[in-house]
Amino acid sequence: MQKDDLGEIAIVFRKDILELFRDYRSLLIMVVMPILLYPLFLILPAIVATKIKADIMHRHSRIALVGDYAPMLKEMKKSNSLTLSPEHDPSTCMKLLRAGKLDLVVQFPSDFSTHYNDVGKVPEIKLIFNQRKELSLVSAQNVSGLLSDIKENILRLRTRSYSLKLPSQYNLEAKEIEVDQKHLLVSDPVRTVVPFLLFTMVLVAISYPAIDIITGERERKSLQVLLLSPVSRKNILLGKLLVVSVCGLSTVALGLISILTTFALFSACQKEYDFTFSPLAALYCFITSVPLVLSLAALSIYLASWCKTFQQGQGYFVPFLLFVIAGTGVCSLPDLELSSGIAFIPILNTALGIKEFLSGSPNWLWQSVTILVSFIFAALVTWRASFILDREDLMFDLDKPKQARWKEDDFAVEVGILITVTFLLMFYLGQSLQQWDMSYGSILTQAIVILTPSLVLLRYVGRLTPSTLSLVKPKARHMIGAVLIAPGCILIAFLANAIQSLIFPAPEFFTSMFRDLIIQANKPLLVVITALAISPAICEELMFRGCILGLVKKRFGTWGSIFFVGILFGLFHLSIFRIVPTAILGILLTAITIYTGSIFPAMVIHGINNLTAIIITRLKLESSLEHYWPVAVIMTLVGLLVLFYKKPPEKD
């Protein structure tokens, strides 16, 4: 970069930063919020968590004994942490438990006294608790431990009465060690909040300046004057990016300094709270935030360039803020580490990297990879954003009417709205329906969240036609070919998932949850197939290979449409552990739809793929799949021949 370029960047930076600081809202966001509000955001949740933990640990568990509990009453009364209820009627106890007036109901069998000393039979004791109440869970755990101790004492007495000695495999000695708080980077109540707070700091700090210096200037007609000046447009963009980045980094620095100061004063005044936030932790958070600020600043400027008014910009930034902050959710996933492959995923790697560092045992190799990937991503996003000032709509403030855009097959705004609405509905409505009932909720989600908005959009733009949805009668060979190549598509997705698992393995809880979702042993097989195979094959295909592909294929071209729709299909499944295999499957389905001109082959392959997953999981055939890959390859080759076979032209 030449000296003249630096001078031009400095001129743009000086102009924008002075205009920004003339507005009291900028000072409010950059100075007042970091100094006053962010420490409270960190301290208050930590205080609440500490109080709840202390309250649970010090409160006595209110338990009721039901059944023939006489032999155990004396032993249970010895516990200092239990308060025994005088109520012993089973139905009344259950009502009290539901009302929160009891923490636990211990149900003994009616013949417990008879079999208490019977060596040949082990009586069953049931613990009934409310899993949504923390104290109820703790009570169940404590009583379970108490009963285990009583059981061990009874066993020891019985063996002694028969002149036997209970074998001892271990000789344990517990010793508690006080940890010096001065050597901790961050205390437990604070550590879980820091990544979320850091992302919030950055996003709030960059969103308003980005909207003001792009959308605001455009609305005030000063951006067009700046673009007509002799200053290079690239340098104009870099100057504006520098303004947004400085705002973000200044807010983060002020926020971290304020948090350090507040914690020092608070800990000195309130000795009972164990809060630690060291200068080293603050320094690491600031260093890590540099590429994060650069990336999000470039993205925010790019987003602001599409906003016509300041109010519109604020509306556009809400889903952007929610989406980025949601990235901190990876910190709540157990057993997830940077080494699993998260280090190569921008934004998510920063959140998890902060969590691992603050936990006190960072893997410096993967921490370095995280920072390197973040800087590379920031450079790429900045480079891509550097071209936005060359757009004619920014120069001349052009705003084509929607009818004019639609005549040119430009439905980018409408497709973006559809994607945003679907994601929001999936997050709020879809999850609620599936929590109500996994099978029937999934069917309703497919119909209400996925299919209905797609059809409404097509009706709105006047493209609700069979040709747009590719609802064209397929050729027989296309359907036969689709059935034959379906095993190959499944094999490719399976291999992609296996490769991804090598570098980015899914946690055990995710695998178990996904397996339970597919099995649903309490539901008839036909209901599960309808919910997880038939409904997605129809509704998701009509959305992606029908509505979205039909609206973008003329604008994006063949290959652009294939990769756009396919990758979007992978992102739609809202799981970082399924993006790669589902995106590859989506690319294949989109390519087949474009080639055949009909959506029905893709529906068949999609349905067979999901049906195969259901059958394999229910029958536990995962280990035997490796023996059938040659069959899948042969079927796929035959299917490709059938699918792409073209009858040679007849000779005259």
C-alpha cells in the first residue's frame, strides 16, 4: 500500500469518526455501555448462579416416605440434610410433589419389612422426583447415595453374621485441597458468560457505526458526493472499515477494563462471592476479539450497503445479531473441543477458543489455528466487502421496483426473506411442535414451517406454477435411474460424514439424541416413516428444489444454482455436525433436478435416503453396512447409465 493510499484512508477515517462522535448515541454505545452495563451483565448472572447453588446446597430436602418404610425410618432420620414429611398417602404426596411442596417421594414396596432380611430377594425402592426442579434432582441424588450406604452397611452386617469378610478392592482416602484463587484466570460462575458477553460487546459496538456511515450517509445523500471525489473507492471502504473496527475494539477494551476494575472492587467489598477475572484473561479476550471485530465489521458494512434507510438497517441487523450470538451456543455443548474441527469454522472457533482458554487448560496448537483461521477469514471478508462501493445502486441510489426486478428474474430479496422467515419459524415454532410430539410435530413442521411459506411466496411473486416447482411428469428412465442411484447418494453422504467425523466428531450426546429421534420406539413404524421420510421428501424438496431453485436458476446459472441450493440445504438442518453430508446430498439432488427437469426423482432419492437411515438405526445394522458398498456402487453405475442414456438419432 502506497503512502497516498494511507493518506486517503486517514482522511476518510477522520471524517467519519468525527461525524460519528457528534452523535450522542455513538458515545452511549462506545463509552457508557462498556463502563456501566457490561460489568453488570457479567456480575449479575454470576451472583444469581452462586446464590442458587448455595441455596440448593444448604436447603434441606423435603421428602415423603410411602409404603412399608419402617425398617429404613431410623437410618433416614439420621441424615441432617433431609426433612421427612408427615404425609404418607401416595396420591397426596404426588400432588404435593407436582405443586413443589415436596422435593422427593421415596416409595417402598408394601412387603419391604418381610423381605428386609431375606437374602434371596432384593426389594425395589422407587425415587419419584421432578426433573425440572434443581432441588428435586439434588434430593434424588442425595437419597440415592444414602440408600446405597445403608445397603452397603446391611451387606457388611450379613456377611459378618455368616463369619465372612466383605472383600475390599480399594482403599480410598479423600483429601480436600484449597485452590489459590489468585492463580485462576476466571472463576466458574463468570467463565460461562464471558464468550456471550464478548460477542454482544462486539456486535452492539459495530452495528450502529456500520449503519450510520453507509446507510445513514446514503440516506443523507453524502455517500454519493464522497464516491464522486478523487479518493479511491477501495480506500473509502477501508477507511470506513477502520472506523467500524476501531469502534468495536475500543468498546471491547473499555468493557474489559471496566470488568477488571468492577471485579476488583466487588471482590474487596463482598468477600462471600468467589469472582475472579485476571488481567491475562482480559488480554487474551482482547487479542482474540481483533479478528472477530474485523470479520464482523466487514460483514456489517456489507449488510448495511443493502439497506436503503436507517430504520431498514436496524431491522436487517436483528437476525444478523441473533445469528452471530447464537454461535456462542457451542460453549454449552459438553465434550466439544477445538481439536474436533471447530478451530476451522470462523466465529464459532473464537467462542470455543475463549471458553477453553478461560478453563485454564488451553491447547495452544489449536488456539493458534483458531486465531490464524480467524485472521484469514477476516481478510477474505474484507476483500469481498471492498467491492461494494462499485455498485451502481450505491452511486445513483437506484431502487428498482419489485415488478422490474421480477421481470429480470431477480428474486434475491424475496428468497432472503423466505430463508429468514423459515429459520425463525423453525427455531421458535418448529422446536415447540417437535417437543410436543416428535413424530406428529415433525409432520406439522414440514407442512407449516417449510412448505406453506414457500407456496405463499410463489403466490406473492406470481410464480406459483408447475414449471417453477419443477412439477413436471418425469420420464420412466429418470425415475428408475433415481431409484438405482439412491444407494450411491447414501454412500457418498455416509463417506462424507465418516470423513467429517475423523476431524470433527459429533459428541456422544448428539449421536444419542439423533438415534433416539430416528428410532422413536414408542411410535408405530409407519408414523415415523411418514414424519422423517415421506414428509421431508415432499416438503423440503418443494422448498429447495422447487421454490428456491425455480426462483434463482435463471439468475445464478446452472452451477451457481446447484451449489447455492445444495449448501443452503445443508445449513438448513441447523447442525454443524450434519452440514457437510446434507450439503453434498443437496448438491446431488439439485443437479439431478436440473438435469431431469422434474422434482420427482429428487423426492424419490430424498425419501429413500431417510427411509434407509430409519431402517438401519431401528434394526441396528450400522456395523454391517461396510459389506454392502459394492452393491451400492454397482447399482449407482447402472442407475447413471439409465439416467443419462440418450437414444441415438435415427439415420435417414
